[in-house]
Amino acid sequence: MKIIKTIAETQSYINALKAENKSIGFVPTMGALHEGHLELLKRSKKENDISVCSIFVNPIQFNNPEDLEKYPKTMKTDIEKLESVGCDVLFAPEVNEMYPDEVSKEYDFGGLDKVMEGKFRPGHFNGVAVVVKLLFDIVPAHNAYFGEKDFQQLAIVNEMVRQEKIDISIRPCPIIREKSGLAMSSRNARLTDKELAIAPLIYHTLFAVKNKIHELSVAELKKWAINELHQVEGMEVEYFEIVDTVKLQPVNSIHEVEHTVACVAAFLGKVRLIDNIRLS
Ligand code: PAF
């Protein structure tokens, strides 16, 4: 695997491959790689000639300085994992390479960034959109792969690509779960054994909600789910929303729109976890 740290070298390397008519797949990450990331790379390998991964812990998408400071950094094992799935190129820049100047870009995502993650993490999605745009400039791939665990991020990336008129296909990939049902996340590494034992309740609650959609109203489902999660000591729900899958706006009834998704963010101790399940 070729490891590159500068923008200029990455751009010229990828452009040379494109000039040879190679198709490029791209998996942007913040490192601390787990099976979920590796699944994205495996799909990229299947669908492209060359697969590129980036590892960059993007400071401007963290609204909480402690979260940024505690974000797991595991470059050595990340490189081993990438090599094990046959990743061709790793772009791993430093912060001053990505942001030599202050960032002033402000995206307008309409209502997309006003709910759920956007509501509780001000500035987060602007930071995501800025870095993903920059990464797409540096790695002008044909296809880019994102996990559906970050459901709202996926909608933001699609909207940014639409606004910036970037010629790339965004490929959503299903959530990868532990045997326990817990959605794989780099943040899981920060959970204690006790928290790890409790964390699967998030998925089990989402799953139960899916089974109850014909029995309970949306308001009742939300109330039930939050109550269920709060039964466990140490679990603090930040939001539990049922939204339409396109505009991500809360619905009053499951039948109001064609497709809905239940999304949750909850703290287990100091670790914030998110998950979701499609309902209809
Ligand atoms: O999902 C992530 O890991 C990050 O938000 C991303 C898309 C790599 C941007 O920093």
C-alpha cells in the first residue's frame, strides 16, 4: 500500500491512475478502523480498479474538544488492517496540510442540518462537508463509500455533492454490527466492559420499535423507546427521532411519507453513540 501525506503528491498520483483509465474508489475515514470500515473498502475493491482510504481526524467537525482529544488514534494497526484488505493507497495528512488557513466556508443545508446530530452538535456538519469537499478535490474518485450508521452525514454529503456539482457516485453501505447487535463504531473502543455489555440495548430498542410500528403511534413509539433506554443506569438519551429518509424531518405518522428511519443518539458515560433502523 502506498502511503502519502501531502495533497500535491496524492492528487498527482490519483490523476496519473485516472489517465490510465483506472476507476478509483474512495473511503474517507478518521482512522481507528473497524470491520465496518473494512467492509467499505472490500466493496470499493470489488467495484473499482484502485481503492484509496484517507485517515484524517478532522478537528473542525468536533464541537466538543474532549471528544476530539479522546478520539482513538491507532495508525499502526489501521495500516495493517488496510493492507489486509488490499487497500492500494492511504492518504494520511497532518492538520496543517489540510488547513493551512482558517476555514470560512459556510454551507446552507436548508433543514437537513437542523435536526438530530445537527441540532445537538452545532457546526459539526459544516465541518464534515468542508473536509469531504476538500478530500474529494484531493482524491478525485469515481465512487465514494459511506456507512449508513451516520445516516444524516450521508444525506449531508449527498447534498454537498449536489451543491458543489462534484462528479462522484456516493455509495451508501449497510451498518455493520457486532454479534451483540451493537453498531460498529470507532467510539466503541472507549467503552468500559460494563458499558459494552449495556450498549447493545440501543439496537435492541430500535429493533423493537420497528416491530411495534403497527401497534403504537410515532409519539408513543418515541416515548416507549426513550423510557426503555433509560431503564439502564448510565444510559442518557440525547434524542430519539422518527424522520423521513429524504429530508430527515420528524414525522407524526409512519404513513405520512414513503420511507422512515428511527435515529437515536445516547451517551453511555462520556461516550456518545448513534444508531438507526429503517422502519418502512
Ligand atoms: O464518518 C467519518 O469518519 C467522518 O465524518 C468523515 C466522513 C471521514 C469526515 O471526516
